[in-house]
Amino acid sequence: MNSSSAELRANLAPEETRIGERERVAGAMRGFAREFGALSALRLEACVHCGMCADACHFYIATEDPQYTPVLKVEPFKQAFKREAGAFAPLFRWFGLKPRVTAEELERWQHLLYDSCNLCGRCSLMCPMGIDITELIEQARRGMFEAGLAPSELYEKAAHQRHSGQPEPTNEPYREQLLAIGRQFGVEIPLDKPHAEVMLTVPRTDIEHYPAAVAALARVMAHMKVDCTFRTDGLIAENYGYYAGGRDWQRRISMRLIDEAVACRAKILIVPECGHAYSALRWEAAELLGRPLPFKVQHVTEYLADALEAGRLKLRPADTGVTAFHDPCQLVRKGGVTDAPRRLMRAMGIEPTETVRHIGYNICCGGGGGVFDIKRAAPLRYRVVEEKFNEIDQTGAQTFLTSCSDCRRTFDDGKQHFNWQQTPRSLLELLAEHLRSA
């Protein structure tokens, strides 16, 4: 492994470093056991160790290091299953074919489960046996969370978001920052309306780094005269419980948004330019709630593409030259949101020049799944983003667009690190600049 146990311990939340080895292993086993079921058993037993998932993983592609083979990342989870819950568990224990999972092993695997996985789903797409390896990695993260082995950056943000709705403390509440963005850009921010057809959310990344994207969302909605509102207590789209592997925390964070959407009687909840927020709300929230959501969840590009088709959104041509587009992995591989952004671009006269690997096969930015927040993961992340930059440069693009603010943030950070010549742009911001009246 690239990181020593001492380095890993230094990256834990302070309260978690006090957990003893026995308690740590017991917590992991409890977390793993909750995930053992028929579907996880089928996935774990179906692997034929062909290695195709390695060629799908951008961390392996960038480094050619076999430790980044996706299925290897779930080895402690698989080891616990084989020894404790599998059909031949007694034989594995009796003959010592699968030893007990140790605290040291869990600490070593933290690097693989968190630092070198974006939960992007490309390995699942490529597996010839149809194994959802990404879901197994999510399940393994849940056991790591119970063992106190979630990286401190993710743990602390998840803990704060669970209590306050914000991933971290700020000098000014996000509500006030949102209103300030409206004043700065001269756009009305609809906030805390008692009833609205559409509830809007924002990424923390946009409030802190891309306020123009927040203003763009409000401006486009106002242009279409959409009955919509932001809600103070259900504002932030990201779910750090999902990143960290804290299933109960993930549920509480999702429930904050669900409760607010129900309170204002929204028929649609719009997820902004954030891929992982889409997965957490569109697919996982209903499972955690235990029943279908009483409203529709749409990514902002889905909603606007529908409005375009209905004639409610009209756009002017945009002179962007050769344009490349980055598909956020969570949208295309978990949500199938591939056509919507392209319809919006074509409505502005833009025919995107695709990268070598694109749409469902697109390689990740390297920062998703919480990786961008983990400081020690930066050197590895830069190797992945460099691979992505090379693909974009090969298109000869004069403009580079994406519809995920976390991807944009990762690219901006990589741009500074490598002195890259491109400047990632928000598709939503471009739309707001090219609105056309009926």
C-alpha cells in the first residue's frame, strides 16, 4: 500500500483514533454483516478474477499498479463474507483458508476504498459477469465507517452536515450567502416559499467557489417563470454520509431534503450540477426512506431538456468554437443522463467533439466520491486528472464544458497544478448567458 498505518491513523477523525483494535474490527464486522445478503453473496461468488475491471479503473490506467484493481478493493469485505456468512464458511474457518480480518488490514485498505475510488461505476460497466463492483465498494465503506476508518475529512463533514445541513461551519450561513449571491448578480433568489411546484438545491461547491452557477440557476428558472423555491433547511445537495459510508447519517441528510420538499408540496426536486448528489437522491434516498419518494428527482439538465422540448426554454446560438464535454460519471452510468446535456448544447448550435472515451465509458475526473476532499489522495488524483486532460487536449477543444461542479472543481485544481491551458466551464452558466425570449 502507498500509505503507512501511521499516515492512515493521522487522517482519522480525532475521536476515532481512540478506538482500540478489537473494537475497530468488531465495528467493521457489524457493518459488513449488515450488508451480507443474497445479492452481495451472488456478486462476491461470481467473480472469475479475469482482471477486466482493472483496465476499466482510471486509477489503474494512470498508474498500472495492480493494487488498484477494483475487485481487490473489497477484499476485507469478501474475506469476512467467506469466513462468516458464505455457504462454505465452516470449511474456510476449519482449514484456515480465510483468516480473520485484522485491524491492520482494515487500516491498509482504507487507502484503496477511499483514496483510490470515485465510486464512478466504470468497473461495474465493464465486468463480464455483471457484478456491480461499485456497490460492493460502497458496502465495504459502510463497514469501514463502523470501524472508525472513514477519512477525517469525510467523517467531519458528514458529522456536521448530519446536524446542521451544512458540510462544514462557515462565518456566514449558506442561506445568507445565497441571498448575497442574488444581490451580487442582480437576480432574485426565491427562498422559503410555503408552496412551490419545484424545489431547488445547490452544491456547497457552487456557493463557495462558483456563485455565478447559483445565479445562473435562479436566472434560468425566473426566465421560464417556474414556480420554485430554495429551502433554508434543505439547501445543500451533496451527501457526505454517502461519501463516508455512514448509512444512518446518509439517511438523515437525505431526509432533511425530503422533508423540505414535502413541506413545500414540491412535485419536482432539482439536483444541481452535482453527480453524486443525483445518485444519493435519485436512487438511494427512496431505499433509505423505505418507500417511493412523493416527488420526482431530476438533474438540472434533465429538467431543462424537458423544458426545451416543451417550448418553455428557448436559447440563442453560442459561439464556443470546438467544444468538448465531460460527462459526470454518476449521471451517465447510474442515471443514464446522456442525451439531455447534448440536446441543450445543440439548441445553442454546439455539436460537442467527444473525447476518446466518452458518455458511458467516460473516465472520471478523479475527484468524485469524496476523493477531492482527502488531502493525502492529491498526488494520486493528479495522475488521473492528467489522463483526462490529455484526452481533452486531443479533441483540440477551444471550450471545455461539464455539468458537475465537483468535476469542475477537480479540473480547476488540476489546471493550477499542471498549468493547463483550458478553463472548465459550467453548462448551466452558458445556458443562462444565451437565454432567448419567446
